[in-house]
Amino acid sequence: MVDQRTIERWKNAPRLTSFAAFFERTASGQGGAPDIAEPQGDMSLLDFDLESAVFSDTQRRLWGPFDRHYFASIPYRLEEECRLGAAILSFCLRTWARAACPTTIYTLGTGTGCLARTLATLANGRIEALCCSPTDANRAWFLANRGSEHVRFFHGPFFELDDNRYATDEALLPFRGGFDVLMEDTTFQMYDRDRINQLGFVVPRLRPGGILVQVQKLAHKDSDIYEERERQKDELFKSRFFSTGHILKKKDEVLRTMTDLQVDLATTVAALRAFFRYSVVTWNSGNFYTIVSANSRASVLELVSLMLKPAIPPGYCYEQLPLAIVDTEMEPLAPALTWRTANAMMRVAPTRLAS
């Protein structure tokens, strides 16, 4: 149970105070948009995988202004979301088939809830999805382009979705029993450095066998390494989409403050170990990491086995993946981790036989 003092600290965190105007402006399309080009997914990095292509096509139709900003800001995050989204969809459909009832997923801090809306749209009633954001413009875009009646939006920060809210809000009825998949996307770092309390607030909402997926920007014990990866991101990737002035403005406005609330990989591992038996890094792009955690070995192995290899040029990835960072001696996870192979699309339509 998270105490009231911690909640009050989160209420006064940068995400709801000094950053609020930036997020509102970006989500409404009044600022923060790429001013050179829009991001386009590179299907060759995904080995022209059919499942990833279907996810990508559906996701793109549901983008809002904040999604354009987001995918142009993190190197190869767009390809990673297609890879990860396709895997989560397959994982959820398998869970649905075993349980004979809809799978539940919650994406907290994901702007317009594009990932949740894409999954709900593709699953067509087999997934009930929830997303949240305290930003008015994200809610407006969600309502304008919802995509599916099986996804809901909570207008507020993640910590307002407490037990009482789930028990009394009729809109949250499908989620009172918890979630099969819970995703935190660069949200904790906007509120606090205390990963123990943040995990302690959301992890109890996981169902038995449930999975936590996190996308985090991590600090590094060597500040020079951290800064070199930031230069790579800004000069080699973001410069394709944003002008130099735009990049510098964002760095002054947001990133210098946000850095104070990041933690390193060792701190992340220590916090995850307090709640989970297994955690695996499944993607790395400079200072950004995707981490999958669960207490069920079978669940982690299943989700990872549904992922393609990371869709990112080797020069941006600094870890040997998949990387088990929390494991057990009696039932180790690491030796069994494998990626799936691509279900490659035909690049040329077959020639029709002459009649």
C-alpha cells in the first residue's frame, strides 16, 4: 500500500506541474510536431513480417499529434512498438482462448492510448483495454478516433486509479479483476525516482500469470556514455524529423528536468526483484529499454517467443538481447529465451495462370 505522503508527492511531480503545458501543447498539435518529416516504419527491419505489418497499418490510422512527436523522438521506437504490439496481440489472443473470456490490458501513460486502441481494434472484443492520461488533448483525440468500443480512457494520472476507483466506477467494470498485461511507458520517470512505490501501486493489479511491460529511459553510471547515446539520438535520428532549433528547445524545456527522475539499470533491477521472479530486457535503443517482468516463467517465455528479433540497427543497441536481469537458480529463464522467425509477406504477387 502506497502512503498518502507519496501520493501527495506525485501530485506535485513535474508531469502534472512544470511539464503539463508541454504535454498539452504537443498533444493538441500546437507544438512539438516533427517539422522536417513524419516517422515511417521500416518494414525491412521487421523482416517484412505479416503480423507486424498488420499492426503497423492499424496503428498508423489511429495516431494523434502526440504519437507523431513520440515516434520521431526515440530511435526505432516505432518499429519496436509494431514488433511488441504484434507479440502482445498474439499473447492476449492465446490468453483469451485458454480462459474463454476477454483478455485485459492497461497501458498507463501512453498519450492517446494508441497501443491500447490498436490492440482492441484488432482483437474485436477479445481484448478489453484501458489507457490513461492527465492531458485534456489526449482525451479529446481518443474520443475523436477511438477505434473500438472495447477500449476505455481514464482522464487522470495513473495513481488516481486506486482500489476505490475500480470498485465504484462502472466504466472500469471489466478491469475489477485485474489485468493480464500492464504496460508502463516512460511514465514513472515523470513523477519520482522511487520505483519501489511506483511498482507497489500498479503490480497488485496484475492477474496470476500476468505480465508487466515497461519502456524506460535509464540513467547510466558513466555520464559520458549517457551523453554520447543522447548525441547519437539527437544528431543521427531525431535530426531526420526535427530541426536543430526544435531539438534544442525540447532539451531545454523538458529533458534536463526529466533526467533528475531517471534511475539506472541496477536500481531498476533491484526494484523489479522486490516484486518479480523474472525480468528480461527485450529491446535497447541508446538509453531506452523495454523490460518484460512476471512471476510466471511460462508467461515470460511465451511473450518473448512471440517477438521477432529487435528491429533496430546494431549501432543503436548496446545490450546482448534477450537479457535476463531477474532470474531464479532453480528454474532459470535465460537458457530458454528465443525469438520467433518472421512470417514474411510475399514481395511479389503470384502470376495468375493463363486460363
